[in-house]
Amino acid sequence: MRNFKVLITTAAAVLGFSAAAYADDLVFTLKNGTGSVLTNFYTSPVGVDSWEDDVFGRQVLNPGESMEITIADGRRQCKYDMKFEFEEESDLDTTTDTQDLCEMGSYTIHE
């Protein structure tokens, strides 16, 4: 019976941790307020010296469009560096910014 109680306690702890990690996902809406196609969007927690993978994957964000972004990297950090890259035909340069994503509901990239 004692082993059963230990198993139940361990299972409850694991389930609680999984729920807590999910709750820490950063979710916000990214809007392209430029006149150019946004082809790549990278994030990285402040203090990390390299960019994480492209959040878009194979998607792009056309002018005026919005997309819900979820950063589920398991970190308990709010401040992220962001890098935005535009289509080659665009006259816009790569843009970077740093924001507290825990406090944001949306972010609009402007020219």
C-alpha cells in the first residue's frame, strides 16, 4: 500500500508539472503592419547569444495579416529578443526588438 501512495504522489506531481509548463507558454498575436511580406520570425530569450528556430517554419505573414504565436520553450522568462526578416524584393531591412512577452497581447511590426 505504501508503494501505491508513492506512485500516486509521483503521478500527481508529474501531471501538475506538465500543467504548469503548459500554462507558462507565451501566446500573443503578431500583426504585419508593413507593406512587405514577413518571411521569417525568430525569438530568443534575452541573454541567449543565438536565435532559436524560425517560428514561421514554411509560413509567411502577408501585409495586414495577423497570426497567433505560441512560444512553448519551457522557459520561465518573459523578455525575448525578436528578429524579423522580409522578402528579398522588399526595401525593408531585417529588424530586431526586445519585448516583455508576458505583458503583451499583441505586437505589430511597422515600417
